[in-house]
Amino acid sequence: MNNFYLIYGDDNGLVENQVTEIINKLKIDKDNIVTYSLNNTSMEDIILEASMFSMFGTNKVIIVNDANCFKDKVDNIEVLEEYFDKYNHDNYLIFALNGKPDTRKKVYKLIDKMGSVIAVKNDRDYLYNYVNKYIIDNNYQMSSNNIIYFLSKVGSDINNIKNELDKLMIYKDNDHNILKEDIDEMVIVNIDDEIFALTDAVINGDISNSMRLYNFFINHNYEQVQIIALLGSQFHFLFQVKRLYNQGKYKDDIAKILEVHPYRVKLALGKIYSYSEELLLSYISKLADMDKNIKLGKIDKGLALELFLINKDM
């Protein structure tokens, strides 16, 4: 096994999951795991820890979260660069980074040469394999079709996926075979992915996808006025993220300011590059006018929403 790892990706849950997998493969006891954040710990202290032998065993793992030294300028990075020349072979350094590293940096080239660099992303294949492995590791069963169906309901946030799987396994503790009806009974639909997809379809004039997603919400017992409220809230959220991003804020900063889960901000950042503030404001205005006209009885709520989705004026 390598002594150095860099794990990076846009989903903190996936990064944490990959770190856990590496630790499990290394078979390191929890007493020999030390965790730091580069946001509040100096590089000198981290390297000092990595240089020392464990008091509880032969090997030790040092996890370094917020490892922005691989994409930003940080103080005393030379200490880490020098450590690669004379490192403690009994210890392992695992760097966890939210975002993408700068592959031009010397420290990146060193860890790429002497260790392992692992990029994680929550595409459908990864999520399917994660669910399948989690089910098998816990001695449960779920068919391929039911795994796909489960993922269609929970979205792509890895922490939410794990929580819903844990809930299902407690529910099916007697026979350990998870069926479609169990998923319908226990799993809460995560609408974040769908509402992002709907706003994207509206902006891009994708009428077929807009109507498909509209029917998704109707089939999940959302009233038209609720869908209008969701769209209005979503366009407002996208506008806030866009403005904060233009002000130089990073994902985690935006999540703290808006008091939302970082996953929602990550989804928004993947969309807003092609959206102008003016465009988002125009949709916010349209939805506000629609809501007012419905309340005044000037237009039917279903007709108003369908006209909006097919980009027709009321």
C-alpha cells in the first residue's frame, strides 16, 4: 500500500466514504487514526505528527481534511514537499480535498508520483456499485431493478443514500430482502435533483423534459401551487448562489451564508455558469406575477403553470 493519498471530489460525503475505504484496506485500528484540518492546523504540526511513531501500534494514519494546499497557496508548503524525501514508512498521510487540485503544483506532482490520487464523483455507476456493496456487506439483498428504483427516489447525495439504506435495513431486519414495496413504504423522495432538472429544462426551452418532470411532481402528490412555489424558491436560490459566486465565495462559504446543505450549492454551481443574474431575475418576476394572478382569480393554476413550462405567455 502507498504511504500517501489524495482524495478529491465535489461531494464531501463521497470523499469521506473513499477515505474510510482506504483505512479499512490498511486495517488500521481507530486508536491509530489522527484527523486534522488544514484550516486550523499548521503544516508543520501535521508533518510532525506524521514523523512520529504511534504509541498504540506499528502503523498510524493521519487524515488531513480541507487539503487546500493542493489547489491554493498555503504557508510552509515546503515542509510537506521535504517530507516526501524522508517520510516515516510506518505512517500513512491521507489528504481530503473538496474540489479539484491544481495539477501544476509541485506538491501535487510529488503525491501523484509517490502515492495515489483518487478522484471521486457521484455518477450513476458509482452510486449503483456503492448501494450494491453496502447491501451485500450488511448481508441484505436488493435486486438490480430495485437498486435503480431506489436511486431514482433518493437522488445522488451519498449521505442521504446511506441514511435511507440504514432505515430500510432496520425495517427489513427480519428477512433481509428489500423489495420495491419496502422502498415505497420507507424511502422519502429527494426532490433536489428533480427541481434542479426542472429549472434547467425551463431555461433551456426543453418542453418535453419540463412536462416529464412536471408529471413527476404531480405523481408524487404535489399541487400546482406547490410546484410554482418550489420553482420560485429555486430560481431565487440560484440567483443568490450566482451573486455570491460572482463575489468570489467558495461552495462551503455559500452554504454557510445561505444556511443550506453543501450538496444543494454543488448542484447550483454546476448550473449557474450559463445563467445570467438578469435571466434568473426574469424568471423570478414571471413566477411572482403568475402567483399573483392565480390568487386574484385571473387564471387557472394548472393552465398558468403549463403555459410557463412550455414558455408561452399567459
